[in-house]
Amino acid sequence: RAFVDRSEVRMKAGVEAEGRRAIVVRADVGDKDDVERLFTEAIDAFGRIDILMNNASVDASGTYVADIDIDDFAAALRVNLFGPVMCSGYFVRHRSSLGAAGTRGGRIINVTSVHEEIPRAGAADYDCSKGALRNLTRTLALEVAEKGITVPTVQVDIAKAAEYSCEDSDQTLDVHRVLWPRLQADDKLRFIYELEMR
């Protein structure tokens, strides 16, 4: 497993404690060169990538549209939207490069938010990017279906942590019962297994 995470030491240790290998790559997913380096290092370390989770995000600035600095707005979109576009593109091209081995599936999991549908004043940067990510997910799912790649979303409500939803299978998981304890323990990727097994 390869991670781009600020708590990389703790995350890497948690994965290795389960007897698995992990690498840490510091990268800005809004930067094309960093994204290319991220994929190169992960492929060099593990040979192939089967799951991509687009989880990096910049939160709302709290600035109203009338006062927003367009450079700040663009910076949020660069991470929250352009990052998933670039990472997904690299992932799809990587899976295609595997030939027959790459046709056995793969997952691109996009972490969206309830704010893709529920706007907040002062959150145009975040809300717009998450709404766009939802439609990117739907578009990408259509484009990669024939390649055997599925593109679910995990919808997060930070305030309530009420539920995660998986759009492509119409499933809803109870976070408090199934996932939240694991996420509290920094076991962020295990829930992917939970989604896949249901």
C-alpha cells in the first residue's frame, strides 16, 4: 500500500503491524509532476496498483463568493478536483498497460461529501469541488466500465459522520457500527474491504 498522508509515520506503522508492506510518498495531488512521481514510486515498489482512493481535500475557506480570491479558489479546485482527475487518469492508463491482467478490475474510490448536495455559505470552493467530483465519478464510471474498473464514492459528512454511501451499488453503510471504530484507529483503508465484500 502506498499512502499520501500527513500522518505518514503512524499510517505506515499501522499497515506494517498487520504484516503488510507500505511506502510513504509526500506529494501534492494538485501538481502534475508530483502525481507522476507518486505513481512511479508506487509501481516501482509494488509492481501494480489495484485500488486508487482519491481522498486528499482542502476544506472550505469560509470566504463568501463576493470576497473570494480567485487564486485561492483555484488552489482548492486543484487539490479537490484536478487531483482526482490526474490521479484517475494515471490509474486508468496504468491498468490498461497491464494488458490482460489489467482487465480483471480495479477500483477508483472518490471521497465526496454531503456538501456535494448541501451547500454552505462561505464554502463555494469546497462545495463546488465536491459537486464536480460527484459528476466526475459518474462520468469516469461510464468511461472505464468496459475495462472492468468500478468507480464508487464514499460520501462523508464530517459533522455528523452519519453514513458512507457507495453510489455504484446503492449501498449505505452504518459508520457508527461498521466503519467508524476502524477509522478512529487510523485504519482508513480497511473500509474498502468492507465495501468490496458487501
